[in-house]
Amino acid sequence: MSLATLHGAYKVSLLATVVLLLTLVQGTSTTLSLVYHLSPSLEPVISALWGLTYLLALIGLLMNFGINWITWLVRYRLLLTILLIGTAFSAMWSFDTALTMERSVHLLGSTLIAFYIGFTIPLTRIVSVTAVVFSLLMAISIAIALAVPDVGIENYEGTNVWRGVMASKNTLGFWSAITVLACIVVMGNVPTLGKKFLCCLGIVLGLIALTFSSSATSLLALVVGALVMSYLYVAFRFDLGLISTLVLGVLCAILVAFAFYNINTAELIGRSSDLTGRGEVWQQTWALILDKPLTGYGYGTIWYPTAESLRIQQQLTDFSWVVYHAHNGLLQLASEIGIPLTALAVLMIIQQLIEIVYCQYQRQQAGVLFVLGFMVALLISNYSEARLMVNRELYWIFFVALPISMLQQVTVKATGAQFYPMPAHLHKRTREKQATNAVDREHRQELKRRLKNRYHEQTGTDESIIEGEASVASVRDRVITLQQVEQRERKQSRRQKKTGS
């Protein structure tokens, strides 16, 4: 079943489309980067735009589901729920309570956006819209880098690299890699050559942006993500079965891990053994973790410093420069919210990976492969970048939204039913009504068939002539309905019994 076929079964609301488009543009740091370079005084407008997006997402959730979506979260995303609550409560022991509370609100708002997108927009639509928007962003980034180098190019260790319309070269590199993955998935599911050509163009634009961004981690993430997607696609294409696929996957993972252990992958992608000085950052971050292993220093206090909060990083560390993040997702989480909550985040990652493999096994579809590719690329990138639980970033929003939408999409594809933006157990009445309607339709079809047969018996008319000359409605108009006939026969039977008696 193609994307076009699935899209024809449902409509996405205008509100959901607006929220998705705003999230794609803002979450890739495009708006913030442009405002920073063109007019820094407009930065509060970006925060207001994020606030508006939070509000739209919350309104959409309440309008569509009331509070049922909270019930679903507690039931199927308990780890995520505990993680969010624990992160918010880290303000109680935070190094800067006000800052932690502020950034926790933004994290909650970003998560609300993820819920709204996941519950209301089918996965195939998310993938196709993402491919289009990201291809345009790649084209604009290339144009900006060539035409306005002061905006689109940055100096990195004495070398000019592209950042396009995004905040940094690594941001451009990661989203260019995701552009390639999204366009590959969409290209395999569009029917016309023209659309396939546009997908190829998006792939080329993504590869160009990735090459000139010199983002080595993003390149590695793209390669590994594409390989894993290809492996899973081939495994299910040839019907290897779940057990055989998992065994083969474990063997492949062992081989890849062995290769990574014995080959200096940092040198392979053109970096020093500590990935361009990140070793010092990791060392000091680990010292912070050991200082407060259970609680951390509070969400959002140490990393991504502002002019006002930079004092915290300078007080707690010995960095001689401003370090924007810990250059490792798990280390950053542990330093801010402690090891126990970080362990919950790891369990949540494992849960979602299991869901992806299970959904692909149950019902093969391209959208699930994109979710897998994104998750793998994100996890690989978190080796040298910190992209877990970062508020107002598309990394976190997609991490939460895509698996939720994937579960909805698999249900749609498996049952052939219309897309419902909420897990099935919250639609019991709707499903019961659908089942009743299905029985009624089958009864009506059977009634039509019996009416046709009775008409044939009474008139001797061939069925093909009836179908060629008259519709079922006209047949019903000319023939006594089956119920009336049955009633008449019952009355005659009763009369005969009375006469006999």
C-alpha cells in the first residue's frame, strides 16, 4: 500500500498541519538562527512563537480527546511520564530553581507538541511533509551558504564549514542526514516518476549539505541508520521470521560492535581520538555526575548557558571556554537529573526500539523504517552530541511523536479502518459502533442478494440483465421487500393452522 493510498483514507486537520509545519521550522533552529543573524532583538518573538505552538497543541489535544490522552500516557508511556515528573521535581534541588522551572516548562510544552503530532497526524503524512520541508530547508541552506556566507558559513577550527540557515554545522549535518532518510523512504512509496525525481533531488540536496557541513558524527549516523533500515527491510522482505531476524540482528550487532572496538572510527571519519577535544568535556561532566549521582544539578542549569546562567558553568567546571552542551546525551542527562532518571530514559529508548521492530514485524510499511532510521541516527549522534530531552528542539519532539504515530499507523494499515487519532482502547464505543455498522452492511448486502434472487424467481429475468438495466435501488422499488414477504408467509401459515384446527 502506497503513501497516497493511505493518505486517501483520512484528513489531517488544519490545526495539526500548522503545528507540524511550525515545529519543523522552529525545531531545526531555523527561525532562531535567522533572527540571531538578522535582528537579535526579535529573539523574544521566537519564544512567543513557541508558546503559541504549545497552546495550539494543548487546545488540539483537549478538543479532540479531552483528558483521555493523559490516560494513554500513564498506561503506555509510564516511563516517559515518570521521567517528565522527575525532571520537573529536579527544581527542588536544582542549583538554580527558577532556571530549572523555566526550562522544565519548555520541555513539557515541547512534549505536548509531540503528543499532539503523534496522536493526530498519521506517520506517512509526517514522513512526506518532513521530506518536503527539509528538502526546501536544504536548498535554502545551500543558497544562503553560497550567496550570504556571513550567515551560512562558520569557521570551525580554522576551516570554513556550512551551517546554512541552522544554528551550527552539526545541526545542519544531522537534519541533512534525516532529509536523505526521509526522501529515500518516500521515494519508494510514490507512484509517479515526477515525484520520484523530486525525492532524488531532496536526497542530492541533503548529501550536498551534509558534505559541506563537515559533520562527521552526522555522516556516521546516516550510514548506520541507512544500514539498519536496509537490514530490517531485507529481513522482512524475504520473510525470515521474527526469531530468525532477531538472531541475525544480534549477530550483525556483535560484528559491528567488534569492528567499532578494533577500528579507530574517530580517525575513520576524520577526527582525533577524543572527537576534537570532547574528551575534556566528558571528563569534567563525569566529575559532576560523581559529585551528585542521584539528583544531578537540576535540569537545564549547567548546559546551554545564557548570559545570565553562564556563571553556573563557570562555578562548577574549569572550562576555559563556553561549553554549550556535554557532547554526550547520557552524560548530560546524568549530570542534570541524576543516574536513576537517566536509567529510566535508557529503558524508554529500549521500549521504543522494541515497539519499532515489533510493528515492522506485524505489518511491513515504509513509515516504520523511517522511525527506526531516525532513532538509530539520533542515538549515534548522541555519542558526541547531546540531543536527549532538549527542550524546543525537533530531536526530542520527533523522538516522542514518531513512535506514537507509528502505533496508530500500524493499526490503520492492519485493519483497513479510518485513522483515529488515539489508541484503540480509548475508542471502545467507536469500535463497537463500527463493528455494528459492519454487521448492518453485511445484512443489507445479504438482503439485496436475496431480493435479487426472489425477483429472478418471480419474473424469470436473468441477473446480468437486471444489473445492466437497473440498480439495486430500482430492484427494491419493484419487488416486495423480503420482510413483507416473510410477514405475509407467516400470516398465511397461521391461517392454515387455524383452518386445519
